[in-house]
Amino acid sequence: MRLADIDRVLGIEKDCFPDPWPRSAFEDIVKSRDHGAVLGVVDNKLVAYGCYLIIGPEAHLTNLAVSPKFRRKRVARQLLSHILEVAQRKECEYILLEVRPRNESAIAFYENAGFKLLYRRPRYYRNPVEDALVMVYYFTDNES
Ligand SMILES: CC(C)(COP(=O)(O)OP(=O)(O)OC[C@H]1O[C@@H](n2cnc3c(N)ncnc32)[C@H](O)[C@@H]1OP(=O)(O)O)[C@@H](O)C(=O)NCCC(=O)NCCS
């Protein structure tokens, strides 16, 4: 992701989430050394993105979204595979994410990709206030 991509990214973000991130959140990611962001492009059109943070042994999937018309085409799976590869190359032991308990499609997607429920974090989200399910994917065999 580059600064020039953020207008289009914000359009997708607003289509995908009730509490979209502000422009400044994506600007901070693009400028940060610890964060990364990858784009999904179909027919030269930006249709998806995934954001992540790597700190020491821990990776965090901070955002993942696919424009509604382009879902169920394995776009998110490809973005996630890329992010998992990057995290593994940087010797992360696991990757965490938060998801709203009512977001059944995202939970199904993450379970299909091998993530497991770790715990429930109370009142994590705003607009609307909701718990988060924290899910984890271990890169090492002994934890899975
Ligand atoms: C969750 C999301 C990123 C999935 O993107 P996607 O590109 O449609 O997912 P993929 O096509 O790569 O799906 C891969 C597999 O995940 C599972 N899956 C994905 N969406 C699913 C759904 N709605 N219901 C059930 N299983 C689903 C399926 O097993 C799918 O494989 P299949 O299509 O061969 O059955 C997308 O629905 C999205 O952007 N949602 C809104 C934003 C969001 O909630 N992001 C996650 C925040 S934590």
C-alpha cells in the first residue's frame, strides 16, 4: 500500500465495516516500519487489502477487507497467505487477530485458514460496542 492507494482503500473500508478506520490510520501504517499492508488487485482494480504488524515473535493481522462484489474468489486467502509467509520469514511464532462475534463470514474464513479461538476480549469494539473474539494461528507445530 502506498499513500496514493488510500482513497480507494477508504472506499472499501467504508463498504466493509460499521466502524471504519480513519485515513490517518492507513497513513500511519504506510509510514511505519513495523506495520505492513498488501493490496488485492483484480483486472487492474484495487479490490482488497490486508494490514499487519510484526513485533518480536508476535504478528498481528490488524485489518483484512475485500470489496463486496469480489468476495468468495479467494482474494482474501491469497492476501492472508502472503502475510503468513512474511510473518514466518520474520520468525514470528504466531499471528493474532480480533473479530466481532457476529461476523460469521470472517470467522468461517479464519477457521478455514487454520485460526483457532484463543479467548473473548470484553467490550473491545465501538460502534456498536461488542466483545472481540481473539483468534490465533501458530507457525510452530507444538502449539496448534
Ligand atoms: C472475511 C473476508 C475478508 C473474506 O474474503 P473473501 O475473499 O471472500 O474470502 P475467500 O474467497 O478467500 O474465502 C476462502 C474460504 O474462506 C471461507 N469463507 C469465506 N467467506 C465465507 C463466508 N461468507 N461464509 C462461509 N465461509 C466463508 C470459505 O471456506 C472460503 O472458501 P470457498 O469459497 O472455496 O468455500 C470478506 O468476507 C470481507 O471482506 N468481509 C468484510 C470485512 C471483514 O469482516 N474483515 C475481517 C475483519 S476481522
